[in-house]
Amino acid sequence: MGGCHSYPSKRKADTSKKRVEFSEISRQKLKNNNIPAIPSLEKPYLRQRYVSECITDMDVKTLSVLPKGMDEAEWLASNTITFFKNINLLSSALSEFCTTRTCPTTRGPGDVTYCWTDDQGKKVRCSAPLYTDYTMSYIQELLTDEQVFPTKAGSAFPRGYLFLVQRIFLYLFRMLAHLYWAHFPDIVRMDLHPHLNTLFAHFVTFGREFELLELAETAPLEDLISALCSQYRY
């Protein structure tokens, strides 16, 4: 169903040095980054010096639209898997900072608290690491279910498929919102904010292109979305 998107670097750099791709993000945890800590602000991710940094100069709108002759369900599946893998990599790289002590609840911008809904439909308030585990396990189970995301040629996607993709995007958005709100200083210290900005811009653009994200859900980060509009063509 297609592979992960590869984002070329926007920064001018020594070409003899290997570029850090999403697949290499975990290696950043081993790197001694002597980047000064950023001031404690309510929304440091809105500062122009950070918003302006990304790892590519691209038209994310063009990257998101359905290619001519491509089946829409197949396109949604391919990109959903890609976004899941990339967001999971970023989240894993920051796992040492997201603990039950630092994040006893799963918070997003504006002190929004995200609760997990259990099998009985009950909303459960839990720590961010536990919420992350629930989220990634749930999505992984769906993505590997041949009845939901078929990989065999000629297999049909199930009824309610779009609803499930929307649910996946809902949970992935909340993961990104938590990273921006609770861990942006950590992200900057690891020099991962260009990766996060690029991934977020592409994710939101794709989600809106296929109506996978509700405005009420993205509202807490609407200021960041607007700020990124000036950096990406979408």
C-alpha cells in the first residue's frame, strides 16, 4: 500500500554529513545536543524562530491530494500507515521525557485533557505514557487487521472504513497536540522541531483534504496551523 514519504532537507548543510531522516530519529536520543533551553512560555512552539524551521520546502497540498487514477481508499490506507509510523517514531524518541511523573494526565494546548474511551464506552483519565500505549496499540491492531486494511490485490475495504480512518486521525492528532504542548522544550533540545513541524503540516493538510479531522478537535492548535500556513503552501 505504498511506503513512507521521504522529506528532502530544506536547510543548507554540509552535504558530506548524513541527513537525519524520520527513520533515524531514535538515534537523536544518543546525541549530546548542546542546544540552549528555550524560555518557559505558554506556547513556545508559536515563536517564529521555531515555526520557520522545517526539513523540507514543499507543497504539502499537492503531496496530499489524490493522485489521478489512484483508488481513494488505497491512498488513505497508505498515508495512514505512513503517518502512524512517523508519529510513533517521534513519540518513541521522547519517551524518556514523557513519564507518569511528568505527565500524570494527557494534556494538550489550553490545558485540554484527553481521556481514553474503554471497551465499555467509559472515558478514563490516564497518564500520557499509558494513553500513548493505548493509542498506538489500538491503531497497530487496526492497521494489521486484513479485514480493515487489506493488503492482498483485489481485496475490498470494509463498510465503515472511513470512520475508522477518522478515528485513527483523531488519536494521532491528540498525540501530536500533546507533544507540542507538554514536550516542545524537549523537542527543541533534541533538534527535532523541524521534523515535528513538517510532519504536523502534512498530517493536518492531508486530514483536511479528506475530511478526516473535525475543526472542534483541531481548534486547540489552530494558531499553530495558521502560523505554519506561511511556511508551507497549503
